[in-house]
Amino acid sequence: MAEGEQTLDLPVAAYAAADAADLITAWLTNLGAERRASRHTVDGYGREIGFFVRFLAGHLGGPVRRRDLADLKVADFRAYLAERRQAGLTSRSLARTLSALRTFFRYAARTADLHNPAIAAVRAPKAAKSLPRPLDVADAQAVVNSAGDLEDEPWIAARNIALLTLLYGCGLRISEALGLNRGDIAAGDTLRVLGKRNRQRVVPVLPVVRQAIDAYLKMCPLALPAEGPLFIGARGGRLNPGVAQKLMRDLRGLLGLPPSATPHALRHSFATHLLAGGGDLRTIQELLGHANLSTTQHYTDVEMAQLLTVYENAHPRAKR
């Protein structure tokens, strides 16, 4: 064996015909010698191609040949990814698996005239987004109750209380809250929010949220026209998200909370606490304005009265 040449794990050697096995050996050698991939990467790709060939041998009913590799369809690749999913791979790991296969087929097309257009049509599974961990009810309420303790200027303290009360009490994204104009807070018990991709939703406003906002508006020394921002900085401009992030950092230090206690964690706490209090999942999704609800029109038929009833019965801030 030449220096730098890769040996094949048992799955490839046992389940691939000689022509396919030679191509895979050359690919792995190329990765290590010419592409200067790390040993860890080469070993990982070698294991993955071994799993793939073993699957194909069972899937196709015999040793895998080069022409079998060229003839694979999108359904074959999807079947393999489904098997790996059943074996416990995460979406992130499946994406790496698909990346390894694409790397091999690009090499095969470049060096062996083996072309498989199907691999380009296989979409990598989306990695699951990690959600911020919710605060427990006591910590969430402590954040809201302490929001004004770190500011000497009374109106700014009232603004901070109103902002965090709104995030936790209505489940808004920080961008949604800071994007509100003064005119969006009209009289009544609802609030119209402009969410992602310009989707609008209407959410109920609990009395405790209304009271916090009214207190801020009363104390604010600057004029707030209806078409101007609701939450402003000391110079009168729309409040920057960095101010809210710093506020939460300071509150984490004051209250001894973990780094996961962010403005977005208040939104996640809103949903979690509603669920724990008996709130209906679909109603909560409507309140949050999740993207999948924009394509599911029957959720929009939920009456606002029902939303408010669920909201007031389930949310801990409504029980004060």
C-alpha cells in the first residue's frame, strides 16, 4: 500500500464490488493527502461511506458497483437518511452525512466520470433550532419586578418595567416590542403586532401589562406622537435592542440568573408557563405568531374573546 493510502473499514470491503471499493479508497486517500483533511475528518467520512455502502448492498440486493452509484435516485438517498435518522442521528449529524456523500460524488464525477445528478437534489435536513431555556415562574416575575431597580431616572425605570412586562406578558419578540409605535397601544385590551415577514397578529393585553405601559407613558418627559416609537432612549430615538440586552445582563447579575435569561427567554417563558397553566397549544401558537400558523388558516378563526379567556385563566401574571 502506498504511503498515505487509506484502508477501508469492513462495511465497504464487504459490501462493495472492486470497482466501487477502489474508487472509495482513492477518494479517502485524496482527502487526506491532497485535500489535507484531518485524520478525524477522513475517519468520519470513511465510516459514513461504509454505512452508506452497507445500506445500499441491502437496499439493492448485492455488492455495490460503480454503475449502481451512478444510477441512485433521490428516493435512495432519502431512504438512507431515514435509516440514519432511525439510528438516532440528529439533524445536524444528518447534514454532515449528506455533506460527506456529496463530497464523494463530486470526486467521482471529477476523476472517474461517474455522475449522479440526484445527490444535488437531496436537501439537507434543517438543524433543529435550540430554544432559550425558560425561566421558572418565580424568576420570570422577579425579572419583571426588578426591571426598574437598576435605573436612577424614574421614567427610564418605568420604561424598563413596561418593556419586560410586555415581553413576558404578551410573548413578543424583542424586535416586535421595540418596533411598536405609540399609536399601536390604543385603548382596549388588544395589541396589533407586526411580526416576522410583515405578518400581523392581534394579542390580548393583560391589565398588568396595560398598567405598566400607562405608567411609563405618564412619566415619560418626551412627547410620543402616535406615529413615533413607543419605547425610546434617553435622546428620544427608538430604543436600541442592545439596551434591552444589557438590561437583562444586569438583571442576571442582580438576581443570580443563568446566561440563558435573555429578552427572548421571557417570550419562551410566556409560552411555557401558559402551557403549564392549562393553555391550549394552538391558542398559544396563535399568540406567539409562529410561522406555521400563517399557512394554517383555521387558527385565525379563534375568537379574540376565547384568546383572552385562555390568556387570563392560564397566565400567572393575570392571577395577581
